[in-house]
Amino acid sequence: MEPQLRIAVIGAGYWGPNLARNFSVSPDWRLVAICDLDRDRAEGLAARVGGVDVVTDVDELLARDDVDAVAIATPARTHHALAIKALASGKHVMVEKPLADAGHRGRAMVDLASVSGLVLMADHTYCYTPAVLKIRELIEEGALGDILFIDSTRINLGLIQPDVDVFWDLAPHDLSIIDFILPGGLKPQSLSAHGADPLGAGKSCVGYLVLPLAGGAMAHVHVNWLSPTKIRQMVIGGTKRTLVWDDLNPQQRLSVYDRGVDLGLQAVDGVERTAATVSYRLGDTWSPALPEREALGQMAAEFAESIREGRPPRTDGEAGLRVLSVLEATARSLAANGAVVPVDERADEATRAEQLAGAL
């Protein structure tokens, strides 16, 4: 058995307890500390996960030599500063979604991890669920054929966030999943976004995002804080089969439909004109068997394996940047009343060099 890696969780609020619980029971990890500005909250969490150390000063935590990695579960606006400090002190880093609150700050984190030989992992939890892992497998093996469309819905009567709109709050889940299941990741050249604020909250509470994909395909993401019904569903249509993922149906999360439309083109009067022949497939529907296991436990294992093997994790910093670039383009489209805007994946090299120098 390889010795356990040692980790501390920074942030004992909403998401930190979930991370701490999974790291505390993982065979790959030894949870050594909880760090939070609120000592009482940190002590309460520490007691629930085995009485680990409590720290209120990040610099004190990062100066310890018994910490190999940190998991950051704090507001997005703090991710960059905390991750840069941790990487500069030689710690591997996991960051909850989104990777940062701005693309240039996320890129600085990725670049520093790269030059330091450290692992930077994005906490894209859904990518480690059995359902999403199975979807990725089916797409990789060609069971769905070429992807024609992806339609994702994530709506519920949710908490209106004080610092972000509904896109930044909910869409990172859908975007990280789409990035994970598509070969080569999510790399749209452009997008358009429409948001509504019917309550006068000062930010979009309902949103629709359209992303053109390769080969004429399209992804559509609907997010909503105001729906009295809760829906977590993704439909992925391919040239061979269509898959429906209903995350709220534990008895049948995935359904694969051998149904679709076949379009045949034939020449009419030589090569002057073509006519379309449409046929419909009405085949079987089946539901893949899925194991029952917690996604965060799988993510903790992947974080440890990537460190030990010296490789990028499946949801690395670059995956976080791809999601972040879409979120930033979404904000630009909203500001332009839904206009189609380009998606800028990477800063120019001069800017990147300047950011890296500042981080070092």
C-alpha cells in the first residue's frame, strides 16, 4: 500500500463539509486540517470528521510540512488568491466550481501549476457520477453516432445568489458535463445567451444559452431559479441513438433510444438537383445498469491518482478554463442583448507571461 496523501480543506461552509467527509474516509487520503475564518464553524466540521486540526490562518496552514494538497471550497472570488498561495507553497490544489471568477485569473492558476509541476484539479463533481461516466463511455465507443444536439435543463425554485447570476450559479454543472463527454472537450467558437430578471433582482434569474458545436451540432442550456418544479435532465441526440439522462430518477437515470431520423440524398435529373428521402427508425429502448457510488469519493481517488502518476486529472485546470471561457462569453452576450459573441479560450501570450510572473 502506498502511504496516504495528506490534505486540508479550506472552507467549512456549504460545500466544504462534503469534501471533508469524503477525504476523511478515502483510503488514498488522510485529512489533517480544516481551515476557515469562522473558528466555531471549522471546529464543528472538524469534530464530525474525526477531530482533525482547526486553522483560521491560510498562511499558517500552507506553511505546514504535513500538508500535500488543499481542497478549496470558498466563494469564487477568493479562488485565485488562495490557489496561487497554495501552489506557490508547493501544494497540489483542488478548486470547486467555477475555477475562478475571471478567465485571466484562472489562466494564471493553470500556468503556475504547470511550471511548478503540481496538480490543479477542477471540482467538476458531476463528471464522476456513474451516469456521466457511462455517457462518456457510450459516446467514446460510438454508440450514439455523431452528436447532433445536446439539450440540458437545470431548473428549480432556488436561492437567488447575492454575487452571481443564474448562469454562473447553475450552468457550470451542465457545461462541465458537456465538456467531459464530448471528445476533445467543449470548444465553441461562439455563443449567444438570453437572460431575464422578472423579479427585479438585478441579475438574470432565468437563462438560455446556445452553443454551436462541431459539424453543425448545437448545445442548449436552460437554467432557472424561479421554477416551482425541479428538473435535472439532459438529452443527447446522435445519428445512431438518443440518450436521455434524468438525474432525479434513481430507478432509471439513463435511457437509450434506438430511434431517430435518417436523411438520404439522391440525385434528380443528374447533378442539377437533389431530393431528400426521410425515414424514421423506431427501435428498442434500454437502460444501462449503473453502480451506486458517491461521485465525490471517485473524484478524491482521481485527485490522488493524478498526483501519484504525475498526470493531469480528468477534470484538470484546462477543463475549468474551458467552462470559464464560456461563462465569460455568456456575460458579454447578455450585455449585448443576446448577440452572438466569440468565445476566447486563452489570453494572448504576453498577457499570460505577465500574469505568471506576477504569480511567481
